[in-house]
Amino acid sequence: MKKTIIAICAALMALACTQAPQQQPLENSVVYEMNVRQYTPEGTFAAAQQQLPRLAELGVDIVWLMPIYPIGVEGRKGTLGSYYAVKNYCDINPEFGTLEDFDNFVAEAHRLGLRVIVDWVANHTSPDAVWVTGQAPEWYERDAEGNTTYTADWSDTANLNYENPEVWKGMQAALRFWMERGIDGFRCDMACEVPLEFWQETIAGLRADYPHMYWLAEGEEPKLHTLSDFNASYAWELHHLLNAIAQGKSGVEELVAYIEKDAANNPADAFRLMFTSNHDENSWAGTEFERMGDAAKLMAVLTFTLPNGQPLIYTGQEIGWNKRFEFFETDPVPAWEENEYTDFYKWLIETRHANPALSAGDKGGVFEIVSTDDSTLVFTRTLPGNKVTVKAELKAPWSYEITAE
């Protein structure tokens, strides 16, 4: 009998050791954007998978993969092309490996307690996508000569026609393909460029089978929440304001006005994605150090503590990578070596996780301004049993202080 009890205890201990760590609730999760092409010298899922334990140690919760699909050849920009010129929604860019490599990456992330979401490009495909040749011409917007059209300078893309209900069905089937492979949700590129009713129908349909999905919209329209039911949307206006504050063009008054306006415009349960960098900003506008200089750390603190905010970390920020990544070429981080920025982001993430008052949406603490003296903003976030006070000096030397009780 004694041996049986010992054996059972040993089995239970072994099972506990193999179970994934408990995931953070979505409202208190930190998003990490992974640029697979530039993440390792190899630029593959297999190589990136080796870095997942480091991300788990950093403390992030949701790994957002930039588009993982084959890239079109027609109109291709640069040598490798744009991730956002999708040739086939239901396959893997061979540059990154195979579907099996992707599945292994997701399995390892889940073993470590990380969620995985993939970037979804619903507005357009590449001009030589499988749908261009394999579906009816009415699947695409076309000019008088019957040619597919594109937006702005995205000459490597072809706009889909959302007046055609078959496009809705095709897109929904493609989204389901990835959910069935075990991912945890989507970041939706240019979400407001397709009908919000499409997202309303699609999110409701997929959530019926996958109720814990996470949906992040690149867009700042309140109806992304009130109509379409996205969890999170981009706080683009805040991002540009943080740049302006760092450059001495704005200050406390403008930040307070933004907070009030954002609260009035969006529902209480909306998550607002806050960031000092992402793939667009890094490659086209410059790194956070170019745009924000010595204020970069303070602005990151604000993205982790302002009301309704869900923070984002982009590839390389956790080591202070001060380089614009090439967008259409291989341009990898040569090595991942921890430094003061690693410690800084670990501290921010630990602070976030330890204080539910900092959560996004209506589960976060009540926001209250304590003082706005000169260039100093002091505010609190308060829940029963948890109060966080943040003091931010919005001019040089750009100091910050977070205290919790």
C-alpha cells in the first residue's frame, strides 16, 4: 500500500512538472510582436522556437507573429517581399519553414504558457494569389479594364471585394484553418479597411467554437469594440502624442486631455494597445530612440500603466536594439544578450502582473489624477486591495516612479 501511494505521488509530481504554466488573464497580458524573418540569423520557426524560453523568462504572455504566409512574386518589393502581400492564406512562407515547424513552434509556446496569435491581412492579397486565379473575378475589386486594384502605394497587393459574400465565406474558412491548428487568435491588419460587419459576423462565429480567442485590431474606431467585439484596438493617437511629448511639442495638459477623450470614446471593457514601437514605426519612422531619445523608458512606463492600456513590446526592444529593420530583406538581430533594457522590461512586466489594478478594460483599477504640477503627472489605479501610484516627469530627465500597495 505504501509503495502504491509513493508511486501515485510520484506520478502526480511528474504530471505537475509537465503542465504548462498558468496563463495570465487576457486583460493583464503583455503582447510581444515577433518579426520571424529578423528574429534569428536563420529566420525560421525552428530557430525562433529556441528563443521561446527566453521570452517566457522575460514574462510576456501573447506572442504575435507577423504574417507567416507565402508572399506573392508579382510586384514583389525588395528581394523577399512584404509579409502583407499574401499569396495563400492556408500555407506557410517557405522562408520560415513548414507547417510542421509552425505546429512545433505553437506547441512549445503553449508548453511554456504563452499564447500565439498570427497577423491576418483581410483587406488584400498579392496580385498573383491563389484566389486571383482560383476564384471568380468578382472576388476582387477591378478597374474598367478588369485589372485588380490596390490602395495607396501597395502595388504588390490586390484589393478583395467585400461586396461579394463568397469572399466573407472564404476568409472565414481560412481563419478557421489556423484556429484548428491550435493558435489563440489574430492581430487583424488595417481592420477598418473591410466592413466592420464582416468582423462582427466572423468573430461571433469563431468564438462560438473558440470562446477564449483573442482579437486585436489595427484600428482606432470604437465600433471595433461596440459592434465587432474585438478585445483590443490600437492606441495610435496616444503613440503619436508620446512621440510629441518626448520631442517637447506636448506635455501634461495634452496627455490628460487624451486620457479623458479616449475614455469617453471607447467602451469600458476595451483594451487599448499601447506601444513605443512596432514593425511599422521601427522600419519607417525610426526606433523609439530616434523618435523619443532619453524619454523612451518613461514612455514605455506609461504604456504599461495608463488606463485601459495593453502594452506591446516589439522585436529587439527588450535588449535596446537601436536599429531600423529592413522590411523587404534579411536583417536579423545577431544575438540576444541581456542588458539593462532586459531588466527594465522584466521589471515592467512583473509590476504589471503583480498588480491587477493595472489591467486593461473594466477589470482594471479606477483611474484618478492626483496632481498635474508643471511637467509632472501623478495618477493612481485602484482596485479593492490593490492601489498603484505612478509619477511621471514629462521633461528631462524624464524620471518615473511606480509604487504599489
